[in-house]
Amino acid sequence: MREIAYALNTELQVNALPTSLTVAIGPATFQHLIILRLEPGQLNLAKLVLLNALYRRVLQGDIDSDTALAEVAGIEARGKPHSPAIAIVAYALFSLGAAALLGGGLHEMQASTLVGMAIGGISAIADRVESISRIFEVVAAFVATLVVAAFEHIIGPIALYIAIIAGIVQLLPGFTLTTALHELASRHLVAGTARLGATLVTLLSLGCGFALAIALVGPAILPAPAVSPVHPVGALALPASITMAIGISIVLRARFADFGWVCASCVIAIAASRIFGQLPGHQVAAFGSAFVVGVLANVATRYLRLPMEVMLIPGILVLVPGSLSYESILAVFQTDITNALDLAGDAFLSAILIVSGTLLAQLVIRPKRFEPTPNR
């Protein structure tokens, strides 16, 4: 916003937080103050790509402010919710790929796909009904647990946590946690603290949904193994990565032309994590994987003019420690406090390593910036 203001010969001060925006326009002695209360939004890669292209045109003086505002209005109009069928398919693909990558067997993949379909339907309703959107995580975790419990009762025993976590993987706040730590590392202390709070609220909401379902179906399903592979992923890694990437592309509302970039980012991130995980220093696999994804995103931004988020966000999404952080909440409900603390610590450490990898990538290859050209 400051660069746009400079290009338009306007003095501007901005204070941006996750749920509010304060803008002071004009010289310090005579400012026009605007304060906006914002609702948390959803990631939309298509809008990011279009706004990034418009941003470059404004900085380079290729478009006037009135035309730019009209184009912004047109971009905003593209934010219509997915149809229920598309949402169901997207969440189902996301969950199916996650279950395979977690090492789930056929039953775990079937159960997680059913959970993904159910959450996709709930998501379509939440996009249209505000009261549902406010308790979306609670309802989603509640329904996910009921679906898995019913599947286990009808079909047979499954790895409970793999099925549940793969089913709700798209709701886990690992990316928010990573973003919060990135902002804290960049000295954006208020914004980072706010995002940390949002992460905790999301996890508690998911935990409450799980607890409500357990109160309904009984605690018999609680004694289940933790998130550990049922069988080696092996040859399933590539098709599972692509399946998950397609689901991510739809959930993040990427343009069809960018599906290939999203898929490439997810596949590279997963391949890097598995390669680093086989090395003697496998404890820093998250750092190395995030560094690789960050470098590729910066290269694409610098030489292909592709917005960094198109490759960075999907790659980080498949690396984030959301499953471990949610498993720690589930362990609390099992009164396994020691294991819960260990898992929460692992999740936090993984998030720190991911942030460190992306920060180092920005130092190694800095994305190309467009210098604003003041309009005369």
C-alpha cells in the first residue's frame, strides 16, 4: 500500500493487523484517518495473481487510479463461493491424498475421503450461512469424528487418528502458526501474537468438536494408535501428492492455469521432506524442505513474474505441523498430558524450522521487486 501511494504521489501510513486496518492519508500534520474492522478471510490464489499483476502495472505507471479501482472491483467480484459439488470433490481429494501420505491403508483412505466429502458439504453451507461459518471448525470436527466412528463400527477397526486428521487436514492451523512465527521473526509483534491466538482458538474449536462427538458415541474409540503409518507410502507418494495438490488448488481457488505450479510445489515439498528425512540429520527435514520450496518460489517470482504465494503457500501447507498440533489436543482429551506436551513441542519446533527455511531462502535469492514510478 505504501508503494502504491508513492506511485500516486500520496503520503500514507499503514498499520495492518489480521482483523483490522488503520490507514492515515496525507502529511503528518494533516492526516485523514480510516479505521476498518475486518473479518478473517480465506486464501484465494486467483485474486492474488490478478492483484499482483495490477500492482505491477500501477507501480510502473501503466494504468491510472480510476481504471485500477475498476479492475479491483472486478477482481473482488470473482470471490463467489464454490458450488457444493466442487467443494465436496476438492475436500475429498485433499483428504484422500493426505491419508495416503500419512501411511493410511485402504480403510483409512476410504474413511478420510468420506470425512472430506462431509466437510466439503459443510464448507459449502458455511460460505452461504454466516452462523454456520462462525462455528465451522466445531461442526467439522464433530461430523468428522462421527463419520469415522460410524465407519469403524460398520466396516471394522482403523487407525482412528490417521482417518480423522487426514479428513480435517485442510482445517488445521499449521499455516497460520507458521505465518504467526514469521511475523514475530519480522518484528510484527502484534500481528504475530494475534495469529498465534487464532491458531489456539482453531485448535480448541476442533478439539471441542471432537469432544462433543465422543460424548455422543462414547469413549470406546479413544484407545487408538497415534498418527503412525499403517503401511509404507512407497509408490503411492507421487499420485497421493498430485491428488492432494489438486484438492489444494481448488480449495485455495487457484486459476486453472496455475494448477501446474501448485502441483509442482506440493510434489517438490513432499519429495524434499522425504529426502531430507532419510538423511542422518533428519530432525531438520522441515527446515530443508521449506528452504527448497522458498527458493523455488523466489525463482519463479524473480524470473517468471509468478506471485510468490502461488508456489510458497501450497508447498508450506503440505509441510506445516498441523496434524501434530491437533493430535496434541486429542491427547489432552485422553488425559495423556505428557504426550500432548511432547506433540505440541514437536509442532512448534517444526513451525520454527519451516519459518527459518523460508527466511533463509529470501536471503539466498531475493524476489524481484518493482520500483514505484511516481505519477507526475
